[in-house]
Amino acid sequence: MNDKSLTRRDFLSTTAFATASLVAVPELSAKQLVPGKSSENYVKLLHSSLNDSQKKVLCFPWDHRDKKNGLLRTHVSNNWRITNHALTSDFYTKEQQVLIRKTWEGLVNPDWVERFDKQFKDDMGGFGKKQGIAIFGDPMTKGENYEFVLTGRHGTVRCDGDSAEHMAFGGPIVYGHAASGYYEKAAHPNNVFWHQAVAANDLFDMLDGKQREKALRPEAPEESDIGFRAKDDVIDGISIESFSRDQKEHAQKVLRSLLEPYRLKDREEALTALKKQGGLDACNLTFYKKDDLGNDGIWDNWRLEGPSFVWHYRGAPHVHVWLNVADTAKVDLNSQNRSGPLRQKS
């Protein structure tokens, strides 16, 4: 570790809460404990705290594959636990539970922690109760690839220390929310992500008749179909390059809304990757008629897609969002198969 890394001594001396359970003390947060430390620091500290029995369950080689999910590190689904033990179980020490929470908090926008916690409570009864983690590679060896993955219902996030070459967010991720039961009402009351769809629909309202004809399609592709298309494949929808100046400005607002929940480092990495592939002008925006909740013409399902940028928003019967962002379409990952990764009902 370099001089800026967090050591176990630092962690224990910084907070008297290090052994407190986040279940028992839900207000405990990374910001309160050790301000300024990155998720990468906490992954290293977590890894160093694991005993041999824990490592056998949680730690895998960088390119580990299994029969069910293929390349496990890059697999993504809307409802899964990458390893069996829930984060709140006694498989983890109280200190490790805190470190996992701190790692997660470092991966999201601080302004979004409370909103994500609402999603966790609504979908899983709270943070950690139905979530699992895994660590791929060796975070303790300088120069070695590693990635921390946290999964659960409506959420997969990654911390890769810039190990996943070309990929933003460390690889494909998912977020979502069922705020008021499996079947949400039109306008999705209390859904923490619905404002993103509102922003996209505001853009649809700015389109003229011919533009709307191009943008609107009968039915969305499979939500998990987030692999990048072949070079000559046609992307549905309307090209953002064809937009007027005010429409392009609003498209940028939609993009900012999509990226906002995540940490600055990952937002910047995603924007850099998108820029390398031509920016938003290289993307198409598509809305889908089927599954319009309330038949109100506010499209619940829509998709923003470019050469190596896919952000698929499925709003019916509740919100699932699948995303896959890279600086090249030539990424050799299991998830790049056009048939998509495993989908589970959630």
C-alpha cells in the first residue's frame, strides 16, 4: 500500500464504531468514519481481514468461470447473490460488515446514499440482508488486477481499481427499484429512479412529429440484451446527432441524470469512454409503446445506445436499468453476448 492507503490500524483508531453492525446502527456511514478514503482502500483492508475459510468462499482468480454464469466477474443480473452468505450474516465480522458498507458508499454519489438506502429497504429489507460479495484477483499485490463485486436485488456494483481495461464502472451493472410492490402505478410514486425517465420523456415531448416516428418503436428488446452491437448493425430509434441545439442540450441533461447516482470517478470514466466513441452524437434514443403504464403516453421503457454505450431503462412493471459502457466495442467479456446474461424475475 502507498502512503495514502488505509491501514487496519488507521481504521480502528479513527472510529470507535469499527466493530458496530450496520444493521444495528443503520446511520453509520463511510463519511462519518473516515472521510476522503476511497472504495479501493476499503477493498484492500477488507481483503486483508479475511481468514482462510472466508477467502475460499469469497475470493476467486481474476478470470474465474463457472458453468452457470460463465465469466463470473462480468456476469450481471437484476436479482442475484454472487456468493451465498448475506452481508448481515455471522459469516462476516462486525468490522467486515462496516468495511463492506464503506466500500459500497464510496462507489455512489454521497447525495444518493439515502435514496439507495430507501431502495435497499423497499426491495430487500435493508442494506446487506439479501446481498453478497466476491473479490476477484489480488488487491494486495501491486500491479495485479482485482475487482470487488456487490450484488443483490436491483443492484450490482463493482470496484476494480482501474483493472477492468476499457470498461466503465468495472463492467456491466444494474440498478432498479420496486417502490410500491411488484406492479407500480403510472408515475411510479416514490421510485428513486423514475425522474430519469421523466427527463427522457421531456425530451420526447420536444421532438416533432417526424422525429417521434423515428424514436418510437412497438416493443423493447430483452432488458438484459446489453452487449455491444456489431459494427454494421443498425441501432433503432432516432440519432441524437440529428437533434436541434436545444434538443441536444436536453439530451445532455438526461445523460447527467443517468450518471448522477454514482461516484465522480466512474462518472468521468463513463464520459471519457463515450467521448472516445463519438459522444452522444453517436448514440440513438428509442422509446417503446408496449407496457405503457396507465396508457398515458409517458413511455416507461426506453433506451440510449451507441457503439459501446448501452443504457436500457425498463420501467414496467417496476424499474430495472441495465448499463454497459466501454471505450471500445471490442471488449472480450461474457456479457457482450447479444443473447444477454441470465435474467431472473424480480
